Amino acid sequence: MTDRAMQEPTLLLLTALADEPRHGYAIAREVESISGGRVKMRTGTLYGALERLLQQGLIEVHKEEVVDSRLRRTYTLTAPGRTALAAEAERIAATAREATRRLGATGKAATA
């Protein structure tokens, strides 16, 4: 990865795999759950992103099995994937802390 901020789909996919290996459909459901229903990944987008993450070495195929005559791959994070996700989580947390500090310094809380 680079020092650039991670794109949201990448962040969500890596987060979906952070606690356990998952197959494609389970990853898509987990991404939807993590995002509070805001992000719904279409099949083509999901598998294109998974292929890119495989090529970048951030995830790997954990297991392949045939289910209902179809190959099902289960994916998991690699060590570099965990490192990249942890770095992005810290970057986001640091930005949130600074935003909160600055909002507190003005004495003006946001109202919705």
C-alpha cells in the first residue's frame, strides 16, 4: 500500500476479513453490515476488488471447495493486509481525534 488513504471499498473488504475467513457472498453481506447498509457491493465489483487485493498481496485464498457444482473460494487477510488495515484504522482514528479536538476548541457542537 501507499501513504494514500485507502478507498472505502478496500477498507470495508479488508475489515470484513479481519476477524475470520469468508467466501464472496459472506463478504458482501459483511460489507453491507459494517457500512450500516450504506454500501452494497455488486458481484462484479466485489470479485474485481478481491482479484485486485489478491494481486496486491493483501488477501489470499484460504480454501477452495465445490458447493452445488460451483467452486467457492474463501478469502483471508495476509500479514501485509493486516498491517495495511491497522495503519488505515489508525489514520482514520487520528483524523477523528483531531476533528473532535477542534470541535471542542470552538465550543460549537454540531447539531442535526
